[in-house]
Amino acid sequence: MEDKKKECKCKDKFLDELFKTYLPIKDNLIQMLNEIQEHYGYVPMDVQQQLSEFLNMPMAEIYGVVTFYSRFSLKPKGKYSISVCLGTACYVKGAQKIMDRLQERLKINEGETTEDGKYSIEAQRCVGACGLAPVFTINGKVYGKATVKMLDQVLDELDAEN
């Protein structure tokens, strides 16, 4: 195992510090991706390339990890990241109606962000709040026993704040 740390030729101060923190070994990939996701709000392709060079890993392998785990995103998320649970309990209690209304109202599809960068939509398979089904979350805050009317009220409040 190599004990020396590689020097980063990054123009980005965050990446420079990140690469000083970790040894350039494959075992550090997930933790480094977590920090990158936290910092940028997604994992940019140019950062994946720099990570590939730093860890001496194929870009395809890093891309595969990023796309495998739902924690990571390839696109920036909106200020308000909205997830609708489409797990079995939520789905049978009407979660698809909430997702449909969300897409209709924001004029974007699942996995997209509004042009103004305010909202993004994701589907989740289970939030772990089946007793509150159907559920949607906004930036991690859970809204249970959700209805289309509740969704509209919450969005109206968020729109009024800005």
C-alpha cells in the first residue's frame, strides 16, 4: 500500500483539500464521493475525471458507482429536493397521484430540476414511514398522510417564501 499522498493539480480548492486528506486508494472511493456529493450537491463529470486520475481507477468504474447508489446524483438538485415515495404502501394509497401532480405543477419529470433551480423531483422506493403512507419529502422533511391538496399547499408556501 502506498503511503504517499498525490498532489492535486486542481483549480478547485475543495478538491485540492479532499485529495490531501485521502490516500489514492480505491477503498476511499465511496467516502470521497460522499464528500463530493455533500459539497457540490451532485457529482460533476469533471470531478469524476479528476477522481479517476487521483485514485488511478477507470472513469467507467467511478461512473458505475455514482449511478448505482441513489445517494449520488449526476445533476444538480434544486433548492428544494422533493421525493415521492412510490414503495408499495405509499403507491397503493395514492402516491402516484402526488407524483403526477408534482410533475404537472412544476413542468418537469422525475430526475429533473426546474430551470430556475428551485425544485427537483425524485422517486424513492421506500422512505420507511409506511404507517404515514402516502409520503413525500422536501429536503428530508417528511410529509405523511399526503394528498394532492397538501402538496399544493406546501408548494404554495415555498413559492410565497421566495
